Amino acid sequence: MQNVLIIGGGGGGTAILRLLLESDYLHVSGVADIRDDAPAIGIALKNGVETSRDFRSFDSTQIDIVFDVTGNKQVHGQLTRHFSEQTVIIPGSIANVLVRLLHEKEHYITRFSEEGHKQRIIFDSIEEGMVGIDRHGEVMFVNRSALRMLGVDEEDAMGRAIHDLIPSSELPRIFETGKPELNRELELQNKLKIVASRFPMIDEHGETIGAFSVFKDISDIMALAEEITDLKEIQTMLEAIISSSDDAISVVDEDGMGILVNPAYTRLTGLEMEDVLGKPATADISEGESMHLKALQTRKPVRGVNLKVGPANREVIVNVAPIIVDDRLKGSVGVIHDTTEIHSLMKELDRARSIIRTLETKYTFEDIAGDSAEAQLSLQQAKLAAETHVTVLLRGESGTGKELFAHAIHSASERKFDKFVRVNCAALSEESLESELFGYEEGALQDVRTGEKKGMFEEANNGSIFLDEIGELSAHVQSKLLRVLQEHETVRIGGTKPIPVNVRVIASTNANMEKALLEGRFREDLYYRLNRMPILIPPLRSRKQDIPSMVNRLLMKLNQEYGRNVVEVTDKALQLLRVYDWPGNVRELENVLSRAMIFMNVNDSMLTEEHIPKNMLQGQNSRNGLLVEPTLPLQEQMDSLERSILQQAIKQHDGNKSRTAKQLQISLRTLYYKLEKYGLM
């Protein structure tokens, strides 16, 4: 457990204190404020936390983290001098962000509580009784109808062992086996006869966390219930249960034909009952494979599958389970959840995290998108380099993101709280670059009459310096840089006294360094000093599968810059971006998205192929041999491109459609549809 000291007892300090008092892994050692009546002082005293008017009264060697919420730069400087380097001092700006996040957390808790209250009203409006247990066999929820049937109050039911409430309950067995049971007759202690269906409760990770039962009083209709033997009558009873559910539910028979959907299903998918009842299970799917058919084939549940359904291509998550009665397969039931709100909240969270990161450092490894093997290799090497003090040489074409990697390496290193200094070696003359890097003494430069200047190596002491385009250094500057790397000291222009520096050097180049060595334009000893940890950043054309994730990351950045809310890119627009070879790499991709966003309407939230600059569609892509005629309408150009891509992919995999679909990152069903559309079957 780490010890925490809070400096400042105002509103910010009070919020931080309340948060930390609830923490199991952070211990508040004390609160310091010059005012005895500060709010946080009173709270600290009530909770047995030591207080003081002066932070120096606390043992600095016992403090791991200091929250400075005074907003006083002088106090912050005193804290830095008083505590050791092992103590993390968090400034007020970061603390304020934490306070704002706490307020947002309380807002969302209130919001979700209101949603839970609404669900409880619906829950209690159901005529059928419902009882649920946790993994320990204790009652965790019960609705009003169940309390009426059991003849108990809610206070007497909640938290009790289920067998104390219903001695003949089979819910613990359902939890153990994970298998649902439908329409089982049961007699309660009060002689009330019910018919119950029992289901395991499974979370998003596929783990069984409890079980619940839905049951109905059948005392007055026992004669009729005993005659219910066929699937149609069972369907009628199930309709009454699932119609009140807010989750979209669909049921198919053993042949995969639709037999039941609820109102929530029609609202979510946009399909009416006549569009799916009596139709194959694939009738509602616009992209992906039917999980109903998979559950019927395997007789096992399928959880958390992403699909697109209905005419609007709604993105959903599907859970499907087979219906087995007396060991006979009767069909399957699917529950469909809309992911629109989940995606919206996730994007808001990513945006908030991005804003928070800008308060600490410019870029981190989280800002680098790429799941391809090439990108992952570069990322793994960069993360390994960040853990050491080794000199790093970033190599790659212009626009591949070398500076982004340099920032990320610094942000992940022990030097992240010190300076990150960037120098473009190609943008300055030899004289200017030398003075910028190493500084000068007074009178050393003819055009500078008075004063002295620290060099960037001095400015970056204990931090990192990024030397962009290192291959452009002159021989004289190369020799001085070599001394810094060898001796860890620098000498100002006109000076004689060496100045020790502790700097991590991160260099980058898009030049052929080996050719420069052979031609004598770059020192061999300096090259080997810089090349101790070379990292090659691949060009965008060799990892086009990363384009969708890169587009999402760039849209988040451009939305902040332009004040827009573009949250989605159409598949056809992404297809256009994948076809292009990107000679300018990621920088060119950002420019294209930037231009597209500028010409969009202010309220547009979807970037389509019509927004992509038309000059990208002209000519022939030399890498993949796709020819597009720019005089044709855009849709015909898109169809021509898509047909050519499919032809080439099928040919590349010798007609193997499974491998082709995997390479194109589409489902096998979608591939068959497109092949049939373009007459390629």
C-alpha cells in the first residue's frame, strides 16, 4: 500500500481525500493546509487522518505520492525540493482532472440508477414471478408477483438461502450445470402449484454468475396445463413472458424457421413480424452468419457475437442458446443487444483519455494504431527501448510516424516527467544547428553581441532529445554529437568547460544511412553509437489492414481540432482508402481525412466515399494493378474497384473462398454475396 499526502484542503483537496478514503490500495498519511478551518482538515480529523499547517512536518521518506491542489507554483517548487525523486508529485491540473472525472462518475451512476429504477418498474409489472440467486445460492432479486405467490415480504426474501424460501428449488443445480430448464411443475410450501422455467445467468465473459427462475401460478388451470404438449402452445406461453422484455428476443424452431419475436426486436431491427416469422433464421442478418443455425448445429450456447441486422445495418451483440426439452432439440432463442450506445460511450471515454493525456505528454503508445504484424513488431521494439536508456534510431519513410514513436518512447520511460526536446536537423543551417544544440558563450558568435545561451542538450538534461533527420548533420556537428554520446558532456561554442548532461537520444531518418557511410557523408563511429537500438517503422502501403483503426484514431484528433463530430466511416470509403498506395504514408492519410472533413457539412457525422478527394480515384494503382476510369460515375468506379479486388484475391488464393474472405476481413457469406453480384461464382 502506498502512502499519500494531500497539500491543500479546499474543494479539490476535499474531493481527492474522499476518493482516497474509499481506496483499498492507497493510504492517506496526512492533509496539510495553512487554514485550520479548511474543509478537508475537518474530514481528515473525523477519519483519524493526521493534519498539519506545514507539509514539512511529515516524514518525506514515508510518502510515495503527493497531491498538490494549492495551485501555488511556489509551493510546488518547495515540494519538489523537499521530497525525493522516488516521491510522485501530482500537480493541481491533474488533480482537477481527477475531480472532474469523479463528478462525471457520479453523474453516470445517477443516470444508471434512474435506468435501473425504470427496469424495476417493468420487472414488477410482469404477472409472472421471477426469483434470482447468486453463486452462493442466496436470493439476489425477486419481483412483486413472486413475493405474492410465496407469501413473504421483500425484506424476508432478499439475502436468504433459496432453499429456506423454496425448499424444492432447483436453481442451485441450474447454476452448477449451466443448462436451462423450461416449464417444470413445482408445488410451493403454501400448496400453490406453479410452472417454472429456470436459466443460468452468464456475464459478458461467459462465466455463470447465478441463476433465475420465471414461474406462473397454474393452480386454477392445471387441467389445461397438463394438455400442453406441442411446441405451438409452449410458444404461446413464452410470448407472454418475453413480450415485456426490453431486450430484443427472437426464437426459431428446430428447422431454423422463425416462430417468435418480441416488440423490442421489431424496434431494434426495423423488421416487422411478417418479415421473419416462418422465414429462415438468416432473414434478419445483413452482415455475418446466423447464430441460431450455429446453436442448432452444436446444441451449445453462443455468446457475444457481433452482427449487423435489418435494413439499417444496425450493429448488435447476439447471445443465442438452444431450446432442449426432454433431451430433444426444439429450437433456439436469441437475445440481441444494440451496441450504438456502448460505442458512443466508449468513444467519449477515449476522447476523455486523450484530453487527459495531453496534460501529461503529447503522445503515448495508446495513440499508435496498428494490429498488423509489422506494426506490432515496431511497437514491441519501441516499448522494449522505453524500458532502458539505450540510444534509439527510428528509421522509415517520411510520414510514417517516427516522431509519434519518439514521443511514445519518452512517455513510457522513467524520464517522462522531464523535458522532451525536438530538433529538426534538416530545417537549420550548420551554424544555427550547432548553436541550438550546444549553446554558446557570450561573445562567441559575431552576430550575437551580448548574452549566452544554453544548448538543447542542456535544456533536455534528465529528459529526452529527439534529433529528427539525423542524416542531414554536417561532419563538424557529427563529431560534437559523438562526444555527447561517448562522454555524456557538451561544450558550448566559445567555451572550454565541459558541461555534464544526462540525456536519452532518440534519432530518426528516412535516408539510406548505409549508403551515406560508403560515401563518407556520415561518420561510422557515430552511426554505430546511434544504431544500438534500430526500429524500422513500416510504410502504410505494407500494412493496409491497419487503415480502419488509424482512421478512427485520426478522426478523434481531427474532431478536436475542427470542432466536428465525425464518428463513422462507411465501408466503401474505407475500401477506397485501402486501394490507394499512400506514398505520403500516415501524414498523407491525415491530410486526406482533414480535407474530407473540411468540406463536410458541420452536422455530418458519417464520412462517405463522396467526401474522399476525387483525385485519389484517378489513374492506376501501380501496386495492385487496379484501373479506375475517373469519367465514370462514382458508384460505377466503386463497383469496378470492388470487382477487381475480388478477382485478384480469388486468384491469389487459387479459388479458396475461406482464405479469400479471411484476407479481405469479411464473412464467408458476404464474400459469396459479392461474388454472385459481380458474376464471379
